[in-house]
Amino acid sequence: MKKTGMEKLEAITGKTLIGGIDVAKKVHWIRFVDYRGIALTKAIRFENNRAGFEHIVAETERLRKKHGMEDVVIGMEPTGPYWKALAWRLKNLGLRVVTVNPHHTKQAKMLDDNSQTKNDPKDALVVARLIKDGRYFEPYLPEDVYGELRVTSNARIALVRRMNGIKNRVIGILDEYFPEYTTVFKCPLKGKASVQLLKSCPFPAHILALGGEGVLEEVKKAVKKTVGRKKVLALLEAARDSVGVGYGLESARMQMRLLIKELEFLGEQLAEVETRMKELLEMTGYADLLLGIDGVGVVSTASFLGEVGDPMRFDSPRQISRFAGYNLVENSSGQSKSGTSISKRGRKQLRALLYRMAMVMVSKNSELKQLYQHLKTRRDNPLKGKQALVVISKKIITIIYRILKTRKAYESALVLGTVRKQQLGLAA
């Protein structure tokens, strides 16, 4: 799937027209060079619309014929959302599109004039010359069900973030007005009884005004079985002894009610998104195979495919690990040698997802749990908890890839190879 640096260089020949684009929201700039990096035109400005795209395609074809070129490569930085529409349109118009690392562009822009000057035409030329040196990447714009999964997965991430923000605001209000509330309801936003009280009588003054029977009546509005009288008495006692502030109570209650309503609304949206994720996962044809893995759920599986796309587009699980930014790097010079760490030059959301999957699987998957404990307690080079979870994350990639590659159901006996079983003292 991935090309080596030499293959990328060999793809740029004397018959290749190279275009570098500096991407923006409304106006783009493009600069054309040949395989030596010699500029063939001045910077060309074009707008981010259909007419602008068609104009640049026509200009590209004119230059290709004028200079006797056989193929064209157009590159850009994948910054923000603006490059996606441009790349998608140029690709559909028949051009080969690649991307360059924004960090590389930043570092390379001083090579030409020894100046940190930044402007759009200069950046376009830097991008073009990075491409002629083979320092580019083939972008992946997921299509069909994988494109749907990526969009749905991103929608879920945005919803969860918004919900977490609201939850934090609710806890913040309680810390100000009724800090003792969590001594009675440890998870204020989980139980129906607690949520009902937060909407109607969240603060000490309101609770004391209602009294024990009044609080019980409020709870009955949300649940058939009320919380025990002991809990209600505990809440009343906490309200009497509360050190929370007493100003702005009615406005704070209104704010609390609105936050709870918003949280409930977002919860409905989250359920709808997760239902859609389940439907899309079935459409991939991988659902039965992947959901057979101990500790793997619908949401995590669908999110993984949304981030990676079709795993079979990769040649090995190691490529997926690198795609996620799990490849190891070190800094060494002379007698000085650092330890290794992951590069983090990859998809951040994929790493976060795999880390969460690893935390679940080391508790629910017996084989990975044994491996996790071994990594932390082995005699030579024991790992810290987070380091061990990164290793488990990479193992999860391997398990998923092998299952899809062989089209065989998950077998716990095959999770750990012969060497690992020997290290763990298990029968091979």
C-alpha cells in the first residue's frame, strides 16, 4: 500500500509536471515546476469554486502539452478542512493528487532564501519542490461505507465531547452551590432519581423547602421505585450542613435545568449516531468477524474502520501501526542515546481509540490481560502501565488485521504466539 522513498523518487521523471498548491479557505495559489525544481510559471491564483478548479485543470493541461510532459502530480498540505474538497475535485477531474507534511513545508521554506518570510506563492513553490524530492504522501479519502463510517465516527466524537463539557459544567455548579451532593449521589448524572432532583430542586434551599416527602414526590416523577428514605434523609442532612453559596439560586437552577435538558437531547442524538454506526458496520461485511473478538464492541469496531478505512488496503498490520503513529523513534548522537518512544506522527484519534480499546480488553480479554501483566512485571525492561497499553494497542491492530486477512473467526488460542506463551510460562 505504501510507497518507499525510492519508489516516490522514481515516480518523478523528466516527463512529470509538478504542481504545488498553497490551500486557503477562499483563494488558492499554485506553482508549477519540473523534476529539477525549476519554476515553469509564476504563481497562479484561483478561487475555491468549480470555475477555479476547472481553470486550473485547463492550465495544467496547457502547461503539460507546452513542455512535453506525460504525467502530472499535484500536491498540497492537508491542513484544516479546505484541502479535502480541492483534492476530491481534482482527483475526480483526472489529476493525481498527493499531500506533503505541513511540518516539512515549515522547515523547508528557509532553504531557498534563508528567510522565515511566509506568503502564499512562496509556500506553493516549497510544496512543489518537496514533491520533486519524493517527500510526499498518497492521501486516502475514504469512499462508500468507509467514508460514511468516518463521518459518523467523527460525529460521535463531537457529541461525546459536547456531553462531557456539559457534565463538567453541571459538576462545577454543584461544587459552587451544593458540594455535598456527590456524597449522597456519587454519580449525579447517571441515576434517574438524581437527574430529576437536579432539574427540579438541585440546591440546599430547594431541598429543605420541599422536605422529605416533597423530595420523594419529585423522585416519583422519574422512577417507579423511589430511592430509599435513608438516602433522602442523607440528602436533607447534607443540605442542612452545606457550605455552598446562597446567591443567584433561581438563575442557577434555571441554568442547571437547561444543561440537563441539553444533555438529554445530546444523549438521544448519540443513540441515533450509534445505531447508524451499527448499520454501517454490518455493510462492511466484517461485523461478525470483528465482534467475535473478546472485549470488542460495535462502537469501537465501527470507529476503528472509520479511522483506518478498509484494513485490507494495507500490506501488513505494521503499516496500520505506522499510520496511527505507533512507530518507534529515538534520539542518538555520539555517546548519547535516548530511550525509544512512539513518533505520534499519525492519526491522533486512531491512537486514542486504540488506547481506550486496550483498557477495556486488558480487563475482558484473558489473553491480553496476561500479556499486559507480563509486560509490566517482566524481569528485563518492565513497562509502565501506559507503555504496556500502547503495546496492547498494537497487538489489537495485529489481531484485527490477521482475522480479516484470513477470514477466520477469532480464536483465543492464537492470540499469543509461541514465544509469548513461553515468556508467560504457558503451554505452547
